[in-house]
Amino acid sequence: LPDPAAWKSDHISAAWLGHSTVLINFYGVTILTDPVLFRRVGADLRFGTVGPRRLIAPALSVRELPPIDIVLLSHAHMDHFDLPTLKCLPSTTRAVTAQSTADLFKTTRIHKITELGWGDKSRIHTRHGDIDIQAFEVNHWGARWRRDTHRGYNGYVLSREGTRILF
């Protein structure tokens, strides 16, 4: 099991938590990618999630996460953009997400949202320093529902202290 409390802020550390969820320490900036940390993935119906159950529990629960500086979302599919998980993150969390997906955060506490389209760049300021993020086109699609075809989808290059990470 990963032990983020032991990670050094002058290193890069990462732990795969399951499916598309990776916890990254990028020289002190804590990033969570496409977080899905509950037993089911699917439609959030307020009383619970309807959809497939996980076969394997995530490596860390939401309660075991360190404070997250940035949540990074590649696209709106429910197995990458899990509202029950996002609702557990505090309002201090910054979000970087694909074009036309910021509206999905309306039921969460996250209000500092940066939408990026292909080729867009942004410098995100965190309490642990700045990070540059650039979106690029990937071979995928971003719809959350069958007729929800307007949503974007991205890969990202994260840059900090002369080092890059590709997600």
C-alpha cells in the first residue's frame, strides 16, 4: 500500500490507486488523476451509484488521501470523472479538466476549475508552488451520456522544475 506521508517533497513519487486513478507527488505538489475511489462506478443518483462494482478495492480510500492540490480529469466518462469521489475533496482542491466539463462540478465543493482544450496551457498556483499544464489531443472521446457529445477529452503534460510528466 502506498504511504504518501513518507513521500519527499523534493522527489517525484506516484502510486496507482486503481483503474485510471494515480496519486502523484510532483516535487511537493499533490495531484490525483481521474479519481474513482468507491465500490461502484456509474450514475450518481444521490442515494447511491448505479453501475458496475469494482472487482478490486482501490489502494487508498478517500479518507487515506493526503491533501490534494490538483485533481486532473482527462474526460467525463463515469469511470474517470466520478462525482461521489469528487464530492469528498475539499474546496481547497484545484481542478484541471477537459473543455466543456466544468459544469459537472456543480454538486461538488470544488470551485477553482480550469478547463483546457487541445493545445491550451495553464499555470496553476498551489500552496506548494506552481505547475504548468498543457492539454493535448488523444484518441478517445469525452461523452458522459450517449447524446452528450459536446464534451472534451485530453491528455496532459505536467511541467515543474524542469521535469515533465505525461498523463
